[in-house]
Amino acid sequence: MPLQSMTGFARREGTSGRYRWAWELRSVNGKGLDLRLRLPTGTEHLETEVRRLTAECFSRGNMQVNLTVSTSETGVEAVINQGALAAVLSLREQLLDVIDAAPLRLDTLLSIRGIVDFREPEEQVGERAQRDADLQAGLRLALADMTSMRESEGVALQKVLLDQIDRIETLTREIDADPSRSLPSITARLASQVALVMEGGSLVDQDRLYGEVALLAAKADIREEIDRLCAHVAAARDLLRKGGPIGRKLDFLSQEFNRESNTICSKSNAATVTAAGIELKVVIDQFREQVQNLE
């Protein structure tokens, strides 16, 4: 299953009878699927279906779904306000004996406010059903476009993440192979330091010296951290190979990467190991930043 970024945009337009509609979708990073809808008056009943269709396509991301619907001007019709017309005619009859009555012209009636209303034709049941079907079909197309864009970015992210994992593995191997980690190296370094402390003239209990060396070596051992880093590298590669919505799992692994690198730096007894550990932390931070973009 392809990886998906959580960043995307899509727009679809179309018509349905006298209606013209447009869907616009925007998506950015999010911990879960946070869907914000803007539906025009008269289409609120579509909210449940919009949420269902979106959830079928995506599992994470802050998404804005906007719908605009307009009608053509040719759809406007003139409607006579029968109540207002009856009131005007009644008033004319009442005033016949008061003022001179002139023939009532049509243009005079139309000029009286409220006699004629211009409005959109009432929506028929079948027309509404067809419009809703067309709107849902348009949304599916927009969601497909959004999916395509997010998958395209997911492919690019996958390459970046794999390169970073390779770098994490390389640095881990370098730390593992560092000469300072060998017991003879630790023994020689500690013996040299003890000799300086003893001012070069006092005898040192060799058995006690080696006992202290063994204790310090055990405390400074980073074998477990290296093994866990290697296991995390293998797990991350496996997740990226399988694909799908793996952002949360990779985020957890990035935290584990960071924990092991911190321990290595704290246990380090050589500048070379510390330097490699610091670089390892930098790469892990970059890895985690990229992971935040994945679904």
C-alpha cells in the first residue's frame, strides 16, 4: 500500500441541472483525522456522507472540505403575490367614490412594490436527489485527486526516510567498530590515568586495577543500545516497505532511536564515539521531522 503525505490539495467543479458546484479540499499535518466542513445552506444533510467518504480515504490529517453551490440566472422566475394584488384592487374599489378612477394599467401594477416577486423556482424532489448524487460523485473525484497528490508526496518522503535510516545504520556501525570500545583500550587508558595520579612512583595493585577496569567497562558498555538501534532500523525499513498509514509507528520508532542515541552519548568514553553519537542524534531529529508529514 503506498505511503501518503498528509499535505494535499484538490478541486473539482461541475454542474447538475441549473446548479453549478465546486468542491475544494485542503489537507495538512494532524495527529488524527480532523475534518472541517463548510457546506452551503440547503446541503447540510450531506455532512454525514461527506464525513464517511473522507474517512474511507484518509486516516490522518487536518482537512478542510469546502463546497460552493450556485444557480444560473435563467433559473429565476416571476411570482405574483396574490395577497398584495388583492389588497391593491380592494383599495382601488374603496377609493372609486373619492378620486377619479383611471384605467388600471399593467405597468402600473408591476411598479407597485410587493406585487411581483422574483425568486428561484422551488426545488423538486427529483431535482434535489440528482443534485445530491452529482455532488457526491464530484466529492469522490476530488478525494481521488487528493489521494493521488498525497501518495505522490509519500513516494518522495519514502526515499528521504530510507536515506536517513541508512545514515542511522552507518553511524551505528561506526560506533560499534570504534577502537575505544575494546577492553584493552579501556584498560590502557585507565592505567595511564592512574599512573599519572600516583605520580609515577607508587605501586598499583594490578588485580584491583583490572577489577575497576572491568566495572567501568561494564558501565560504559553500549552493546545493548547498538543492538536495539539495529533492530529499530530493521523495523523502520519493514514498515516503509509495507506502506500504508504508518506515521504513528514511525514516530514511535524515532523516539526509540532518540532514546538509544542519548544513552550512547551519556555512556561514551571516547571523543570519536561522542561525535558519532551527536551526529546520530541530528539525523534522528531530521528523521522524526519528516515522519510528522506521513499519514
